[in-house]
Amino acid sequence: MSEMPLFERLEEQEPGDGERVFRVSEINRAVRLTLEDSWPSVLIEGELSDVRRAKGHVYFTLNDEEEPAQLRGVMFQSDVRRTKTPLDDGARVRFRGKLSMYLARGQFQLIARSAKPAGEGDLAAQFRRLRDKLDAEGLLDPERKRSLPQLPRVVGVVTSRTGAALRDIIRVASERCPVRLVVADCRVQGDDAPRTIVSALELVQRVEDLDVVIVSRGGGSAEDLWAFNDEGVARAIADCRVPVVSGVGHEVDVTIADLVADVRAATPSNAAEIVVPERGALVRDLRSLERRLSQALDNLVGGLRLRLERLLRPLYGARRAVSPIRKQLLVLQEQLGHAERANIRRRQGDLAELRLRLGRHDPRSTLRQDRLALGALAARLRDAGRLPIQRRRERLVALTVALQGRGRPLVREARASHSEASARLDALSPLRVLERGYAIALHEETGRAIRSADEVKRGDRVRVRVSDGEFGAEVKGKT
């Protein structure tokens, strides 16, 4: 290790008006050269924070665990590929490297060549203990995560009123879709920050129509973000009555608040993008839903139409098959009507003839004739005074007996003929035809029987006679 003083490397100048004035770059190069010569290889240990990656390089801050001291460091891409040690915030790492200076900013730094784990750092240990505790209680369970409202109207924002995070959220929300933002101010860094974050969460939940809450702050070191690794903050987020979106730091930063929240956002801007839907996307979704609904309705109607056609197809065939049968039935009905009417007329003639015959054999007529004859005989008897009265009486008795003997068979014969004629007449009666299920349609006005469909038209009133009575009807149509 060289013991040569730093500025002996620079060209010495005598004091006075001609004293040399150095440029900043010259001083920085001289300091870097001195550091690299004096500390070409050093083994250093500390706790990592503010770890970030860019183009394969890893930039970090190495913290002293006993005193408030920090050292900036970098491990370049070629060395990062060789190391197997995770370089994350909170990890305790032992680096092998050299001390140097970043000329552009005059920043003293460690250029790390290799890394090995040096045990768990205090911050990382606290993080893991709290994470495991909350996980055991189920607060990190994905099943308890709540879905965000698709179209929120009121969004609570828990952050600092003066921070860049709030400006980013307002900008993104105004660009996407109009929503009402309710800001609950709190500190987002420092020892008192956890208490103010919890109070702000409780305050914003008093808004009755609140839909969702964003808990957010901008980027920073692990120490800057540590308020969001507080147990009280984690439980307040878990107990919130509406879904919570955590947007703390940058994408590489992971806090307990991120793990407990219903949704984790990479940045405050990303949190606003997740919560507030884009107006154009809503319109596109609405149009897409409209198209899908229209297509679904078309498919449904088309399917129902095809199904209806399949169901009606047999009916069309049956209708074609029934049509000639219906015509034949109409012909048969017409023929039956003609036959019935002819039969009725024939039976009516037979009935009239039977009535005449019955009239001729009526016992009452025979008795009247016999009485007339008896009267004539009685008159002759009175006139014939020469005959003995006894003979006349005997003859009268004999005639009376003969008359009675002759009258009884005639009465029986007449009654038998009457019964036979009544039975034949009843069998031929139109009422018997009606009892077999037929009906007679009569004109309402004329009372005449309707023998053809041409005799009526739509709207005509008719009377229909059946076996046990009559009822009125109206012609609705003809087939």
C-alpha cells in the first residue's frame, strides 16, 4: 500500500500569482487514483439497502450496523453473473472489491468483485419475522384478497399531500376516468409515520360511499420505506372495510403493506392505473359486450328457429297426409247427410202409412161402428113387436157377448200393431241419430236444416240440435 500523500501526485506549484488552478475532474481523478492504489483489494461487510438494477449492473448502499455510516457500491454485469449471493434489501453481505470514485459526481464508492452472505441483516430479519407471523395468521392468504370494483366512484388515497406520489395518482386518474379522490394526509417516512398512516386509514373509511383505498408513497431506500413494514400498518390495511391497493416505492421494492394489501402495484402511478379504469377501455368493453350480447341473442334466436322448424316438420307432413283424409271425410259427411235425410223422409212416409193403418184398426172406431149397429138392431127390435121379447133379449145378449168377444182381440191386435209401429218409428226417429253423436244445424232465423256449408257465411247465427237439447253458435269460418 502506497504511503505517498495524495497531492504529491500532482505537479507542485509555488505559491503566488502563478499558482496552478485545478479542474474538478483533475481532483477527482487524483483522488480515484489514490484510492485505487491505496485500497486495491478490500473485504467489507454490511447490510444492503436501496438495491437497484440497471443494464445488468447492481447498485446498492452498504450500511454499517453499529454506527450511522453508509458506502455506495456497484457490482458490474460480468461480476454479477458469477456471484450466487442474492443482493436484496436487508441482506448482510461480505464484498471483496476496491475503493474508487465515480468521477462524474465525485462520489466515493466500492467496486465489488465478489459477494458472499454474511448473515441476516437486522432489517431483513425484522421483515421476515413479521411476514412469517402475519402469514401464520392468514393475513397473506391469497383467498382473503378482495376483488377491486370495476367502476369505482370514490377512491381514498392515503399518502403525503406534498409527495410526488399524490401528484402521480391525480394525473393518472384524471387522464383515465373521472373519479372522486378523497386524500387522507399522513407522513410516509420517519418514526411517527406508521401511526399517521393508521390514523389516515381509519379517517378515510368514514366516507360512506368509499369504494377502494390506495396506500402509497414514492421510491426511496429501505429505511425510507420502512414505515410500510410496520405491523400496525399491516393490520390496519387488513382490517380496512374496502379493498386496498398498495403502491409503495418502485417495482423492486416489496413491503409488508404490499403483501397484506388486496392488490400490489409497482408504483403510485401503477396503483392509479389499476384502480381507475381507462375511459376508452370501458367504451371498448361496453361495445364488445354489446357485440357479444347481440351475437348471443342471434345464436339463441337462430337455435330456437331451427328447433322450431324441426318440431314443425313432422306437423307439415301430417298436415299433408291429413288433407286428403279431410276431403274424404267431408265427402262422406255430405253423403251421410244425404242418406240420413232420405232415410228420414222414407221413415216419415212409413210412419204416415202406419198411422193410417192404425187409424183403420183403431178399437174405438170399431166400437163406434158396433155401437151404431147395436143401435140399429135395438131400433129394429123395438120396431119388431111381433117377436117375442124374450127372443129379442136372448139375441141381444148373444150379440152383446159376440160383440165383446170380437172387440177384445181387435183391441189386442190394434195395441200390438201400435207398439210395433211405435218401435219402428222410434228407430227411424232423427233423435236416435242424434243420440249416436250426430248433430243437426238449423238456421237461427228460418229454422231450416243446414245441408251444405255454402248455405252459411262467417258471422251467421245457427242453432245446433243434439240428443239432449239445443244450443246457439256463430260461424267463425269454413274449411
